[in-house]
Amino acid sequence: MEYPSELLSRAVEEIAKLPGIGKRTALKLALHLLKQPPEYTRELTEALSAFRREVRYCSRCHNISDTDTCEICADPARDHSLICVVEDVRDVLAIENTGQYRGVYHVLGGLISPMEGVGPEDIFLPQLVERVRKERPREIILALSPTVEGDTTGLYIYKKVKDTGIPVSTLARGVAFGEEIEFADEMTLARSLANRIPFENSLKF
């Protein structure tokens, strides 16, 4: 597509690099920004720059945070003896939206995927094992997407902490195989949490 302006072309190219944004949508967004007051674009740019520059990851659970310890980990009202293991921040948001979980989290930042060259050391998995052995929670919930990568990661975690005797559970299969946690509806996700099963039982499926 030919653009009447090199500046517009550059803006579209950059916006189109965002996931799920095609060239047509990028053009629509660029033209929308052009119609807004200058301060709107300036505030958007400043917000994105500050986010990229200043955002931190919780030193305990690796959730996105503004401080060294995220609000969830710093909340004394949460049940710190219950650790819910998730793939990324979007899963934390999905589970929090159910309003049914009051424990804490551990964000792996990815899943084991040999096909993509992602091993245990490439995500926050060693930190999870160290945390479990140090904090000795009463239960570990594996809230990982029911995919091959999710099951592989869950099995690895189970084997690594099995000797501690700490119960490891996984979401009930109300979440269909192959479905991403972040896209599950809140009711299904809440029921899957409430009806979680021991991880070793899931190995029979």
C-alpha cells in the first residue's frame, strides 16, 4: 500500500509490529491518533515510555509490579501458603478476575518447549523450586494451559518437588485441552480452581 506521507508509513509500520495488529488496523489507529489533540499523543507516548523504562518484576513471584514486591505478595490478607503457578501475567489477571482465589502466585514467564528451544532454565522454574523448598507452602496449584507445553512443564515441576511431600494440584479439566488460560471464561476458570485435582491423578488422562 502506498502512503501519502513517509511519516504515516513509518507510524503504520511500527504499530503493525504489535501482536494481532495488521496493516489496515495499524493505519486506522495512526489516523485516529492524528485526529487527537497533541497532548493525547504526548501522554500516550510518555505512558508507554515510562512503562517500558520503569516497570519491574516482583522479586518473589515475578509478576509485573511498580515496586520490588508486588501488591499481591505484599498483602498480608492473602494466603501465602497457597502458590498458584501460571505461565504469564495475563493468567494472573484472568484468575484474579474470578474473585475466587486468595492465595499468591508464581509467574513462570513461559513454558518448557523443546521445539522452540525453551528449557527449564529459560523461565522462572528454578526459582519456583527454590521458593517451594524455602517457603514450604501447604499446596502448589498448577494453573497452566492444558497444552502439550503446559503438561510438559507441569510434569517437570511435579517431579522436582515431589520429594518435598507438598501436595501438587492442577486445574480440573473444565478448561478444555488446548485452551489458553487467559481465554477461558471466568465461571469455567473459577470452577476449575475450586475443583482442582491432585496432579498425579491428571497423569492418568
